[in-house]
Amino acid sequence: MELKNLPEISEALLQKMADDRYSKNIIENTRWVLSHFNDYCQKHSLSVVTLDTAQFFVKECFGFEIMYPQIPLHSVLRRPLLILFEFHEYGGYAKTHKKPRTIKVLPSFEAL
């Protein structure tokens, strides 16, 4: 998405969250994260923001990988960014975002 559209899309997301009856606290946390993300993008003179941008933001500002939260606070910080991009692309968002898991496949099943 273009950076110039970020504030408008963020406000639309916050309104959707209010319509979906999220608590005032969660909406304010989301507003805080998105505001800092917007500031980060402007500071770095970006014209387009992507999920990769959000990954760099989280790593630089909060010190963890966005797809691999280790503590509950990480989930609180990453969720606003994940739902921002979902909302922008699909007009909605998932209730939860689980970290990816890898499953080790036994050598006898690798051909399958």
C-alpha cells in the first residue's frame, strides 16, 4: 500500500474493530502500534509499505521476528500490523495469527 494511504486505512481498520466490538484498550493499543509504524515509514522516507516493511519495523523497534512471537507482548505488538495488511487486501482480518510450524517428515515418507 502507499504510505500516503496508511492513515486512512488505519482509521478504517480501527472503525471496523469498533464495529466488531473490540475493547477500547485493544483499539487504543492498535492505534498506538499503527501510529508508530506510520512514523517509522515516514522517517525512512518510504512511499510504499509492505509486510516486509512491518517485519523490519518490528525487528528494529521491538527486537523480535514478527512471525515468531516468543511472549504475549510480542503478539500484542504484531497483531495490529498483520491485521492492517489483511484489512487492506481483503477488507477483513483473522481473529488470530498463529506462528508457522514446521513438521519433520520421516525419511520413509519424504517421497509422498
